Amino acid sequence: MHQKFNKLHQQVEQYLQKESSGHDIYHADRVFKSAIYIQSHEGGDEYVIGAAALVHDICRPWEKKTGKSHFGPEALQIIRQVLTKSQVKPDKIEPILEVVKRHDIYDWTDNSSQKSIELQIVQDADNLDAIGAIGIARTFAFGGAHGSTMYYPGENLDFTNDFVEDPNHKTSTIAHFYEKLLKLKDNMNTKTGKRVGESRHQIIVDFLDQFFSEWEGKFD
């Protein structure tokens, strides 16, 4: 962790210490590392990117408790207080909040040029942690924490609409792969995100093939 983020990291850790749905402090740390890595290749304001990556999910426990969005107006006020308490420079707070406000909006038709480079990078970093081996583990952790069924045989797995992040919306855990996760590779914003996303996407494809093979009782 870069020293300039230490105070903020301490605050984030307090908010996420009891989180067990896959949006814990370790997720925040991984997204931070991925975001800084992407930034080193793509540019952008390193501090805004790093800080937004750290705080983007701190209202997940609050969301689960209240049913309100973790990036909605009330959540953003909580995050603003955290940034202020962590002595983040005032001129950085609004850009950080703008990234958090939009990071979980999945408009697959949205042109990346309409997003700041900071938003593009944090969104890619967050999405990279939703795919690959850790992404699979987090998906089932999230489903279990929210009482989602693992899989409904015969359920619809054909999702054509943009994914909408809604704390009150539930599918089976397997359906979530088709509703959102399998779409992430083709909707990365940056060249670096696309490159890293390719291999992680294939891990999900292979997992789902194996899952349905075992589910259907195949042995070859």
C-alpha cells in the first residue's frame, strides 16, 4: 500500500471488517492494486484512482442492512465523510465521488470516451476482480451471503439487457455469470483491462462447462 493512502486504508478497513460477501477489505486491496497497475499503463490521476478503488464498496454492509444502493446519494455522503476524515485533499474529493457514483453502472452501449480515464480504470479494476478464479469464488460467496440459490435447472440464462446493479434484484448464482460476468470481458474500457480480462474470462468459461458437465452427471 502506498504510504499516501495509509489513513484512508485504515478507515476502509473499519467499514469492511465484518463484510463476508466478497466485498471485503481484501477485495478493496485487490481492486486498488489492479487500478494502480492499469494506471501505470493508461495514465490518469493516480490518487483519485487509488482512493476511489479503496472506497468504492465501503457501503456494501450498509446496503445489505438498509436495502439502499452502495453508490447512491446517501452512500456517497457517507463516503464523503470518510474521505474528509482521512484528510483527503478537498480538490480530490469530488472527482473520487464521481468515480464511485458511476463505477457500478453497466451500460454496455456507453462509449468509453464519455467516461473519465479515472472512471474507466477503476471500473476495469473492479470488473477484473469479478472474473477469473477469484471472481468465481466471490460470486458464490456473494450468493451465499444473500441467500441465493446456486442454480435452478432450466432457468433462463439468456440476458440481453444491460445489467442493473440493484440490491433487491436476485437471480441464481449461476445465472449471474450469464447476466453480468460473462459480459465483462467485451466491455472493459482500457487496453490493459481488455488484455488481462481475456485470460480471466476463459477461466469462467471453462468453469461453467465443467459445472454443467458435473450437474448433468457426465463422466467423460
